[in-house]
Amino acid sequence: MRVLTSPHGLALAQVHNRGTIEQPDVRYSILERVPAFATHVGAGAALRRILGLDVDPAPLQHRVAAERRIHATAIALRGMRPPRFASLFEAFARIVPFQQLSLEAGVAIVARLVAKFGEHIEHDQRRYYAFPTSGAIAAARLDALRSCGLSAQKAHTLRNLARAIESGAVSEQRLAAMSTRAAFQALIELPGIGAWSAGVVLLRGFGRLDVFPSGDVGAARGLRTLMRLEPHAPLDRIIERFGEHRGYLYFCVLGRWLLSKGLVHPAAGTDSPGTEAPPPGS
């Protein structure tokens, strides 16, 4: 379930997969809309982006399954599509709080931001929150942002990014039209956005699967576990070996952690590939 946001209001969407991994049949329904959410076409497009439904997983699957050491994980994750954040601002707001913090701390901060600044919709006597818009954060007081657990620097960074998006100084459309290299350079020139943040924005916000975010300690630990390497083994050559699919390797690390936690289930006919590994971003 997800609350979708448009200029016309909110909608609470529910998604089901009625099919199989080999023949998926993904359907959605709108449970509530306030006051007059855009057409179903808009909701469908948003959900396709969030769930990565327009990405063909077959070439990605073939590439990772060809690696003997991660073959079992690749088979268990068969059919996995790389998800994306719903907007450029959501990418920033789901990344800045995690800078130099544990996964748990970052999740808690984002949850407070959503509860404090996100609009909500009521359904079946429950309240569901939309992710805050750039406009809401651009207008927020710094002390209100800090009350969610952000440091002073991160509160400034997040509000400045929101204001840059609102003013048009930073545009998702312009970044999307750039090459990965040019977009990476443009992102790291933004105050508060370093190489790791820029890499995650490109991968999770724009679906650039040629990016494996550098400096992600959790992803590096998870990849070494996935590849059965020594704790401090170098990874650059392994990552580069995946070429334009290196970002999918990142999702395999995440997927393996989700499998180990029982948060996703292995594909039918396969077993979970092993023990817990740290998730990316931790």
C-alpha cells in the first residue's frame, strides 16, 4: 500500500501480484482519494516507477546468475526488479538522513519526517501518510526539521535541496537528460551531497543501473559476504566486472539481506541462499 501524491490531491493505492514470477500479473486499486486525485493513468505510472515494472529483469538476472558465487542468491531472487523512489526530492529525503548514521537511526528520522510533514489520508479507521513534498520541507522551520532527529547541517541541506527543487534550480528532468557521469558531477556540486549520496540518488532515484554507490560500508560488507570474500578484500574489480549492470549487484546485496530476515521469500523451488549480511546503507 502506498499514498500517492499529485497536484490534485492524494490517493491510497493497494497493489497485488496475482501471477507468478514467470508470468507476473500485477494489479492495483485505489482505496481512497482526496479530494480528486489524478486519473488512474497517473497512479499507474507512479506505481510502475516505484516498483521498477518497466525494467526487464532477464538480462540483469542472466548477468548475476553467471557468477558462480552468487548463483544461488540470483536464483532465489529470480524476477527481482529494481525499485525507485517516487521523485527526486524523495530520493534526497531518504538519503540525507542516513549519511554517517546506522540504518535504524536513519529509518527513525525518515519516519518522523513523514509523520510531521506528510499529508495523510484516512481509510478503514487508519491514517496513512504521504511522503512529504519538496514544498512542505522548503517552507519548514529548521527547528521543526531538527526535532525529527536531523542534525543542524542535515536540516539545512534538506531544506536547501527542497528549495532548489521548488525554484527549479535543481530539476529531475534536466538531470535525467544527462549522462550518468555528468549527472553525478552535477549532484556532488550540491551542498551536502557527496559521492555516496550522489550514487544512491542516481541508482534509487533515476534507476541508473550502471552505478554501484561508492563508500557504502554496509553494501561493501554485504557484497564481500555475498561473494564469500575476506573481510577487507578489495571490491573495485568485482564491481567493474558487472559493467552497466553493477547497480543490480547492489540490489542483490539488499535482496540477500531481505531473504535472510524473511522479509521476502525465495522464488518457488529454491532455498534461501544463506546467512544474514548487512544491508546497503548501514
